[in-house]
Amino acid sequence: MADAFRVVKARGRLDASTGVLFEQECRSVIDSGVSDLGIDLSGLDYISSAGLRVLLVLAKQLKTAGGRLALYGAKKPVQEVFDVTGYTTLLDVFPNHDAAAAHLSMR
């Protein structure tokens, strides 16, 4: 069964210099009519506060449109940033694709 959501892969660094392009990529997907978006963080090595802001903005945009954002696959250093900053209470963060897919399939 195909996923009922679209996946965007984050790679390398998500910070002030890369966040704008990543946000544009995700907004392009959302603007194409996608309501539920999964972001695969398994290729992400670093995330800054600017990167966290991008994810929060995307989650709010999707929520306003009746959709949802699910983040998954974060490596330990990136997951620790989510934990320390408290973003795990603001965003839906899952250990893997299957857990994110299960969450997004529930309405």
C-alpha cells in the first residue's frame, strides 16, 4: 500500500543558510495539494535553531490547511536537539518511517 502522505528528505545541515531552500522545497510540495507531509531526517547531520524554526513554520502551515507534519528517522545528535529544546512536544517526531506513516494514517 502506498503512503497517503508525501516524503521530503532532509540532508546535511538544516540551518540559516540551508533552511530557506528547504522551506521552499517543502512549501512547493504543500502548494501542490499535499496535506500530510513526512520529513525523513535520516540524512540530516545537524540542525540549528533556524532549522527548527523552518520545521515549526511548516507544521503550522499544514495544520492551518487541515494537514499534518511528521518527522522521522533523526540521528542521535539531531534527536537530542529536539529533546533538549522541547520541540518533541511541539512537533510529531517518530523513530522511523513506519511509525510516522501509522500516525499520519490515523484521522
